[in-house]
Amino acid sequence: MAIPLESEVIECSRPDLADIRVVTSKGEVVPSIVAGVFGQEESEVFPARIYRVGKKPGKWTDIWIDKTAKVLTRGILIETSSRDFTRKVEIRGSDTAREEFIIRLDGLIADIASPLPLRSLSVFHPLNNFQYVHIRILDDDKPPLKVDAVSCYPPTAVEAFLRSIPVRITENRTDPKTGSTVVVADLGEKRFPLTSLTITSPAKEFVKKAVLSGGSSPDSASWKNLAETTLFKMRKQEAVGENLKLGLKPDPCRYVMLDISGPHSPPVAVSNVQAGASISVAVFQYKPGVTYSLFYNNPEAKHAEPSSAPSSMNLAQVMSASSEISLGPDRKNVVQTAPKPQAKQDEATAVSAFRRAAGIAMLLAGLLLLFSLMLRARSSRKGYRKRNSKPVNTRI
């Protein structure tokens, strides 16, 4: 079973999530592991082998790479020391290094110095597992680029750990004087940690600096910097290059503020914002009929021995089977104080009972003595009156 850990849990837990425990109703700690996306969503590239290069001066430069195996990739990164250029890129794939299949024909790479420095050398394409890739860089009567290496982007993190979360835009304003755009949004009370923010804009071309901030409230005092990048759209004939996404390390913030700015250009209109989130889960072996609780928010908790997940476990299937599970309301965990030893309590109770009985007996004895003294005094007074009384004769 996999228990999803929402942002509220992540916020209260330690950064390493080592204080999270799964406990039965009998107080037994269940071996568990915490799995999920803990870094940025983007994956590191891996190098490919360039095995052939062909050039037609003024027309194009052809580069053939070998991924060494039929592995899934979603893009390429062209490494070059050339500067100040804009080039169209075509990508084709093959399993035999002879026949080729079109992957993408409208890629665009560029190195631009102004108005904002921009160096975009990545071209993303539909996911495929071709072992051989043919890259054609169109030179358009300009000097060819000096290509130093080519790397490939592997697929993103496991889809089972990624979710889209609803976004409610609370503020969307532009300033023509500064050319800036500010968007403030609420990610909702129930949510998972934010890992990406993507904008939609009707603007055809722009290069802007973007700063993403997050906070627990829309108050300006709560904002903290989450990510910075360059957002852009560029075109050359039918070729398009763009980056409208900010990636970040998972953050449990509820409110986000995106500041898009750049010199000597009009503000960029933002028509929509999409947010991506990552899911962390506590995975454990479930036993029918047993009630479980999730414990967290304990900075003093010791590191638990990690439970090794079975090699045959399909985490995606476990998460799918656990999709209906949700946490109930939080309850404060009250630590019970240790009771006093029973022997001392019994001894104190016995002493108290003895003292109470002795007091009652003494009180009764005093009352009896007082009553006896009262009876004796009354009897003495009657005898005294009888002894001293004289008869009186009366004649008529």
C-alpha cells in the first residue's frame, strides 16, 4: 500500500522525511520506505557517440550519432563553441543506419547576445528509441557551426509520481513602463509539492527573465525565491524554439508569484498557467483488518532502519491500487505520562484509611464520654433536691 504525502505533511516533516512512521493501532511501527521525486523534474543528459560528419558549404551540416543501444530519448543537446547564430535543425532516426524516419523538422537552436543573453542548444522531440540519429543543421549561406559533442535527454521521471494541480490565478497585471508581468496564483489547500510552472502566452516572440517565488500566504513578506530562468519564444520561418517552463526542486508552498521582465520590450501577456507536482508516498506491506496511522512532525525522531522494497514490486501498480487512499484529519499525538508505582499508591491509601478510621473512633469515644458525664450530672441534681426538701402542713 502507498500512502500519498500531501504538502501539509511535507511542510511539517523533516527535510529528509526520516521522521515519517507507519504505525498500527496497537502501536507497532511497520517497516516502510518513502519513494517519490526528490530533485528537479528534468533529467541529466547522457553523451552519444558521433560516428560521422558531413558538410555541404553554405547549405547544411550533417551529424550522425549512435546512442549505443535502443534507449528511449526525448531530445538532443548540441554542444558548440560557436557564438551569435540562429539555426534550424532537422532530426531523423534509424535502427539500421541506412533507412531513416522523420522525428522532427522544425527545431531551432540559437545564441543571442541581446537584449537578454540567450543560449538555447536543446531540441526536444517525441519519445523514441532509435539507436542511430541523423541531425541536420541548416546553415543558410552562413559559416557552419563547430559541433563539439551531442548528448541525449532521457525520459522524465516516472509518470506515476507526477501530477498536474489546479491553479487559481488571483492577480495578473502588466506594466508597459517597465515591460514586466506579474502573476500571483493559489495552488489550493489540498495539494502536492510543486515541481514545475508553465505559462501560455499569445505573444509570438519574446525573451524575458522569469523569477518564481513561493509562500504560505499571499502576503509579500512570505515570498521566497524558488527558481529563475529565461523564458522565450523565437521563430525562423516555420522553425520554432521556446521555453515557457520553470522547473524547481519540489516545494510545498501554496501561493506562487511569477515575475516576468526584460529591458526594451513590451510586457508578455500570460493567458494561462499550468502547475506540475510530484508525489511522495510511504509504502508498506498492508495486512487486511489492521488499522494504520501515519506519524510525522517529530524533529527528534531517530533515523529508522529503511525497509527494502521487494524486487518484484511494481511501484506504479501499487500507487494505482492505492489511488483512493487519503489521509483523514490530523489528531495531536498526546504522550502518556508514566503512572506512579502501584505499591506506593496502595501504601498511601492504606495509611489514609487507617487515619480516617482512628479519627472517627476517637470522635465517637469523646461523644460517649460527654454523654455519660451529662447523665451523671443530671442524676446528682435530682438527689440533691430530694434530700433538702421539707413537708408543709396546711389547715383550713
